[in-house]
Amino acid sequence: MPETYVVTGAAGFIGSHLAERLLRAGQRLRVLDNLSTGSQANLDILRALDGDLQITVGSVTDLECLQRLCRGADYILHQAALPSVPRSVADPLATHRHCVDGTLNVLIAARDKSLRRVVYAASSSAYGDQAGAQKSESMKPAPISPYGAAKLAGELYCAAFNATYGLETVALRYFNVFGPRQAAHSAYAAVIPRFISAMLRGERPTIFGDGSQSRDFTYIDNVVDGNLLACAAPAAAGESINLAAGGSVSLNRLVAQLNAILGTNLPPLYTAERPGDIKHSQADGGKARQLLGFAPAVSFAEGLRRTVDWHRRRSEK
Ligand SMILES: NC(=O)c1ccc[n+]([C@@H]2O[C@H](COP(=O)([O-])OP(=O)(O)OC[C@H]3O[C@@H](n4cnc5c(N)ncnc54)[C@H](O)[C@@H]3O)[C@@H](O)[C@H]2O)c1
């Protein structure tokens, strides 16, 4: 029996993969995106699947629009946001509007329309730059950018709606998600697509800092798996949970692995660190294992190969 899912931010990188998986599984889908950082091309991929799909171009800042979309729905997977630290440093008010106001609207609509669960795209940026080998949910959050603060505010609203109204919410703290469809060409592009597209053009990748900073890069299919588990896991309601691969890859190692996959020998260019950037980010995956039964199915190396293949195919078109 198909269920009805609302996916916000479905023209974006993560939202489009979630929407695609749900459509392929025969679920009914309503998607909402204002096309600010997402692309029409991602919506076209969803349309081509010929499933039970309703697309709305609109904003999560529009409560009435969300109320309409949530009527009769079962789950909302809330991905819409302005997802960039440097963008939030440049314009914190816009980040607040799209991330915090937008999330509050999602929660109000989900409460009013009695949805079964809200799964929220939270962020590892909630941890800030705290010392400690792995970031665990028991640590006190300490964001160091307006983006991190806004994503954490959304998480706190999720927990508050769970406690106050009994609306089931799960906040998944994503750690550096990567994969096909992640935007490569914006000024705010994430590091993996930025490096791959530069290196495919034969250019040296630019690292902000000395390249020793490390990330827990998480392949997109693992994040989709985690979201679907979060819709169903009984003990997850009201919780914030890390969603990551559990690895630690420095940017210098990332460039070396990309050179190996691409058959190139392009050394990085080093430039000044950026404000708000975090030195080391690695997840403790214990809570996700315990509450969601989550284990990453695709390794970093395999995910990187698949991502390079996707960029190669696109650059050959
Ligand atoms: N990519 C990561 O590594 C990462 C890490 C942690 C958290 N997240 C979170 O995951 C979510 C998805 O990120 P992504 O990497 O796919 O980014 P993305 O930019 O590709 O997707 C975000 C989508 O939200 C849409 N959007 C923005 N504001 C909107 C609004 N007001 N109303 C409707 N749609 C709006 C954009 O057009 C875009 O399609 C975000 O909430 C982000 O904060 C991502």
C-alpha cells in the first residue's frame, strides 16, 4: 500500500535522490522547491520516472502552501535550506529565513495535518569546532557559523514539537554528503564536486588552509537509506542522530585519491582558511546503529568512484 511523502528541497542534491528512491519504490510523492539552489534538471529526472508525483514550485516560507501539501500526507522529509557556511556568513538573515522560519512552518503544517513523522535534514555543523576525535550526540552543540546556528535551531524546534505537541520528529545530522548531482559550479559549491570539476579540466584544486582538515564524507545512497530508516524506527522519535560513514579523510588525502582515480598528478593550491570552517569533523555512529539499525552500505572509495564517473559522463556530453 503506497504512502504519501512530502519532500522539501527536492530539486536539490539530497532531496532529488530521496524523491527518486521513493518514486522507484512506488510511493506517492509531493515535492516542494523554490529553485534557489536546486535545478529544474533534477525535477525533470523525477518527472521522467513517471510515478505518482506532484511538483510545486514554492517556498517553505509559505505556510499555506505547506498546509496544502501536507493534507493527507504521511511523512515529510524536510531538506529545503540554504546549505552553505560562507553564504550564511555573507547573509545570515537569508539563511535564517529559509532554514529557521522554513523549518518552523514545516513543523506547524505537519502538526496541523497530523503527519506521522517529520524527518529533518540537520547538520554536523551543530558541533562547531570542538575538540574530540568523534562528534557524539551527547556533546553540547556549539555552532560557529550562522548556518550551523540556523540548522541547530531547526533541530531544537523539532525536539520541542515532539515534546509539546506529540508530533514525531527525527533530526538527522548529516556529515559532508557527496555524490552525483551535487552542484559543482556555484561560488558555494562543496569541496568534492569543486575538486572533481577543476581536476577534470586539468586544473589544480584549491584548498583553503593547509589541507590537513578532515571530513567524514558520506555517500548519498547512505543518506537516503538513513532517511527511510528514520521514517520507521520507533525509538527515533524526538531524537537528533548523526548520519555519516564514520570515516576521516583529510583534504590532502582526498586530492590524492582523486588523482589516483582520474590518472592525473595535480597538486593542490593552498590559500587562506575561511571563517566558519571547521578543522576536523567525524561522527560517532553508535546512536544511528542503535536507534535506526543504520550501517553505511557504500564505502567512501566506492562513492568517490561513482561520483567521478557521473562528473566524467556529464563533462563528455
Ligand atoms: N550536502 C551536505 O553535505 C549537507 C550536510 C549537512 C546538512 N545538509 C542539509 O541537507 C539539506 C539538503 O542539502 P543539499 O546538499 O541537497 O543542498 P541543495 O542546495 O542541493 O538543496 C537544497 C534545496 O532546497 C531548495 N530551497 C532552498 N530554500 C528553499 C525554500 N525557502 N523553499 C523551498 N525550497 C528551498 C533549493 O532550491 C534546493 O533545491 C539541507 O537542509 C542542508 O542544510 C546537507
